[in-house]
Amino acid sequence: MNQMVTPKFGVGAPLRRKEDEPLITGKGIYTGDYMPDGCLHGVVVRSAMAHAKIKIENADDIREMDGVHMVLTGADVAGKSLSTAARIKQLDGTHYEAPPQPLLCEDTVRFVGDAIAFVVADDLNLAKNAAEMLEIDYEPLDVVIGIENALKPDAAKVWPELGTNVSFTLGHGDQAKTEEAFSKADKTVSIEVVNNRIVVNYMELRGCVAEFNTSDKRFKLTLGTQGGHGVRDILCSTLELEASEIQVITPEVGGGFGTKAFCYREYPLAMIAARSLERPVRWAGERMEHFVTDAHGRDNLTHAELALDENNRILGLNVHVKAAMGAYLNQFGPFIPYLGASMASGLYDIPAVFAKIDGVYMHTVPTDAYRGAGRPEAAYVLERLIDKAGEETGLGPIEFRKLNFIRSDQLPYTTQTGRLYDTGDFAGHLDKALEVADWAGFKARQAESAQSGKYRGIGICSYVEACAFAGSEEATLELDDKGSLTLLIGTQTNGQGHDTAYSQVVAEQFGVSIEDVTLVQGDTDRVRKGGGTGGSRSIPIGLPSVRDASISLVKKVKELAADKLEAGIEDLELESGVVRVVGTDQQVTLAEIVASAGETLSAREEVAQSENTYPNGTHICELEIDPETGDITVANYVIVDDFGVTVNPLLLTGQVHGGVVSAISQALCEHTVYDEEGQLLTASLLDYQLIRAADLPEIHFETRNVPSTTNAMGIKGAGEAGTIGGLAAVMNAIQVALKDGAGVEKVFDMPATPLRVWDAIQAAR
């Protein structure tokens, strides 16, 4: 394991976030704060039924109402739709069909919340009243809810013209090789688990303000996104525009988690209205709309099986994922389970792997990327299966893992699904986590809990994820005649602390405070291009370009200063806004250098990365169950992670804690429930439970870092890791508690709500 020295400033320094002060004092500017003069308000009329033929009876009457400026229906925007960007070859070599998602449904709705009309009025209440007065005739059609139901031969078809609810069949690995491995197995171990559907529930709901400039025929769209360039490009395709015709502005964003990366129907609808009415049009989503319109996460049913030899070494892994897609294939929808399945073998040396993924249509909100985007699903299945294999072989969870881990001397290691792990010490972080969590003392603590009438369990997840996907991010650094530094980059902060992290690198090169650096994100006019934020890419991919742009600009500054000071470049140093000849009082300010140059100085760099990075680590969760109520108390949580080079330990800790909380919340309480008619029964925070701070333990987090060799700065990324490691750690602990305490043998699925836990205990009794 490499040891790294932490500097006082720059990369590795635990600096507090510079962006926090305006946010916590109410000075942050969000989409909801933007209200241009003359702004009209839009409301989407949404389907009350999950599957039906529809007809709008009185649209013209509503258009004539005082204060109503527009009623758009499916006929008005016919042919305009959103389509999936994930086009992947199926196992048979063909491409799947992907029916488009119309901006407004013309004759058929396919889930509760599907968009039917867009009403624009002088104010929000008037728009709502007009929308409620719109008469819609529904002719109900058969509905299918649930993966297993949707796959039945006689199930109602979401898209009858396709003749099936299987939207695609994708795969990774070698099926023949895996079948051969299973034919030679001494024993097999299998498991089937559910990964429950999630409603994201970020604090800031989606909204947008569309403006159209009649003089230059350009749109300005203000909205919270995870990357304005990506949203702009989809809008161009949907509305048949050029990129130069749209400016996307993203102010502060109150949470994204994957779900704000997508282009939703309201954005082009507001733009169409703004152009037609020649006035700004604002749409502001409400919490219940979020439940029935914004892409959901997870919702997988997975069967996985291990083939073992006589020494309990893994010979092969066979995985079959059935992934709910909802009524439409969303922007990245098919790619999420496909990406997850590419991580099917985790940290284990498995010589044969085959993963099959069936996408499944049903009459629900579409699914797409949610924190971790496929990798939490993959780690969850594998680590539940590994625990079961440890139990069935008699080795237990620790020895079975260590026996089958990829050894450090095998790195770099290419998995059977093509993932290239470059560095790590997998047994090392497991051993450290066991030590910190006092694994050896668990049986004594379990006995103490039993004396109090409680069941105690402890669980492990040793995970690896793929993030910082191969690619690049352009960074431009400018120095103006006031000596001020401005960084322009196309990632998009959603609360991760980009301003602080990027500024640390610039400040380190220029010898200034991080407060002296201004970050510009979220403006497609000012920032030429950008890949946005997702897949933990911003810091690993963006920071090397920021560093190189800083180095290039420092070089330009020193060259100009050398002429002015009549000194060699190697004799100069930058500190506190001046360039100084080392060991003398000869100096020139940055502002003076720019003034002498006669123009703003700038440097632009774009560092490409050809391979993903692979953060990894071990989570250990210890908890207690009250058998009389089914209530669960998380007593202890330990994380030991390998994130490569750490840019800022405080930011890193915050990211990991947030990710773990997402995992605990999904594991213990988040439960998305549709009835058989397709009505969402958990459509508000009265019915859908999120974890609360009072329900969480102190989380012990430390790193055991081995720098990445594929990333230019050795960074591996961390934004989603807490969620990826958390699900299985919690559920493995619950499984231990239920088995040891009540004799529950059946695999227990998420979410572990008190009622479901209590029911399992009663069934076992």
C-alpha cells in the first residue's frame, strides 16, 4: 500500500467547502428563484390511468378561458418525442426496437403520470384550474404490473405491436464457457433476489424556465441538470434545432443522483410554448409529480448461480437479470442493467462468467440511472450470493471471500466481462474493516443482545465499481487584468463540492487561496462543451484537465514575467498573486502581467482517459432486530475504501456518508408500490418512507488507498461508492440476525420494513 503525504494546501488538503456559505445562508440561486418579467406558467395534464385510449373533449373551450394562453395536445406536437440514447446490440446481434416517448400522448397512455396536455396561463393557479377542467375520456385497457407478471405469455402488452414485453436481451461474457464450468462443478450455490424500485426524492424538485429571443431566434432554457450540454443536444434532436440556437443555464442544483441527467418532456414543451407565445414560460414540478414522472431507479429481479470445485474455488458464475424498464425505454435506461452486469464478477477470480439481461416493459414510470446506476444492483446480487456460498460450504463469509479474491499479484486483471482492474489490495481492506468493526467480538455482542430479547446480525460487502468512464473533459483557465482566475468546465456540480476541489488544484499551481478562483459551470454559451456529472466522473476526469490547464497558464505567466523581471523562468515562483524572483524582492503582480500582455491570458487543456477507474472497498454493518416489532437499529457501520489519490478528505467523507445513507434507506424502508391497476400507492412522502438522521449510526470511514494507474492523477472516484457497498452489507447483516435469531432460512429481500421483518419471524416461528 502506498503512503501519501498530505500538503497544507492543494490536492490532499482537508479544506472546507467554499460554496457552503451562500447555500446555508439562503443566498444560493436555484431555478425556482428565477422569474423573468412577463413569465407565464405551465402545467402538465397527466394520465389518471395506467393504460387507456384517450380523447380530449374540450381543449378549444379551455383555450378560450380568460388568462389561458395555450393548450398543447398530442396533435399539436405530433411526431415530436424523446428517445433512448442507449442502443446496444442484443445477444443475437440485432438492435432492439425502442418505441419513442411522445412529448404528449395522442391516443394512448401507458402509465399513471403519462403526459396528455400542456396548459399555459397567466399564473400557476389559473393554469392548474384550467388543467383540471380539461375533460379527458378514458377507454381502459389491460394493465400489467410487476416483472414476473409482465413475462407471462398471456400478459397485457405495453406495446402490442412488439408482441412481447421483453424490450431487449443483452449479455456479457461467454455462455458456452460458463456452461462447461458448471458441468465440471463439484457443487453449485444459487440465489434469487429483488432490488426494489426507488423514487429518488432529491430536495429540489425539477423545474424550468424557457425564453425565446425573437430578434436572434435563440432559446434560453434555465433548469437544474447534471449537464447542460447533454440536455441541449437532446433538445436539438427533439425540436430539430442547431446547438447554436439553444443556451442552457444551470444555476444551483439541489440534488441530482443520476435522475437530473435526463431530458424530460416539460423542457421542450415549455420551449415550444415560449416560442409560440413570445413570452417566458415557467414549469415547476411538485412532489407528487416527481413520484409519477421522474425516472425511477433499480427494480430488478435477478437469479445468480456459482459453480464451485472440490476446494470451494469458484469455477463459474451465471447471472440472469430481469430489469423493469417501465412503459418506455428512457434516455439511458437499457444501459443501466447492462453496465451493472459488466461488473458481475466483482472482486473475485472467476474464470467463466455469463450474464444475461432481459429488459421488461410494464405500465409504470420508466426506470433509469440512480446513484450507482447498475453497479449497486450487481454488487448486491454477488455479495448476497457470496455470503450464501460461505454458509453452504462451511467456510463462512470471510474465508470464502479470501479464498476467491483476485490477489494483488494478479493485477492488472481483466475480468471475463472485459473490465480491467489496474490496482488494489482487496484482502487488505477486508482485513482492516474486520479489525475496526471488531468482527472477532461479534458473537459476544450477539449473546448480549439475545439476553435483551434482540436478534443481532453482522454483514459484509466487499465491492468494486467502474466509474470515471473512459473519455475527457475540457478545462479552460483564464487570468484577467485584475489578476483574477476563472475556470470554465463542462461538469456540473449537484452538491459534490466541485468549486472547492477544482480550486484546490488551481490554487496549488498559482500559490493563491481557493477563494481567488471563480468556477463557471452550467452555461452552454460560456463553456464550449462538457460531459456533465455522472458516474463519479467529474473529479477523476475533470481534474487532470484543470491541473494541466493551470500548469500551461503558469508557464505563460512565467514567460511574460521573466521578460519583465529579466530573470530565468526557473528562478521564478508564484505566491499570493505575484510572480517573484526566488530569494529577492523583485516581483510583478498577475494583474500587471496581464496588462502588459494587453489581453486576458488563458490556457485550455483536455486530458483523455482510455480506461475506467475501479474504486473498491469493504463495508461492514452490525445491527439489532426487535422480534416483537420487526424494528431494526443499525448499531455500527464501518467502511474501508480504496479511492486512489484523495483530493479533499472532507469532501470525500461527505460523499461516502451520503452514499451509505442512500443504501441504508433503500435497504430498510424505501418501498415503491403499484397496485394491479397501475396506480402508484406510494405517491407522496406520507406513504413513501425515507431514512431519517435519527435512525443512522455514527459511520466509521477510512481509506486504504492504492493510486490508479489509468487516471492521470491516480484518482479513482467516490461519488457512488457508498451506495454500491451499502446494500449488501445491510441485508447480509439482516439475514444473519434473522437466521441466528429466528431460524429464517429463506433469502430475505429489500426493503426490510418492520412489517416484512415481523412477518418473516412469525412465519419461521
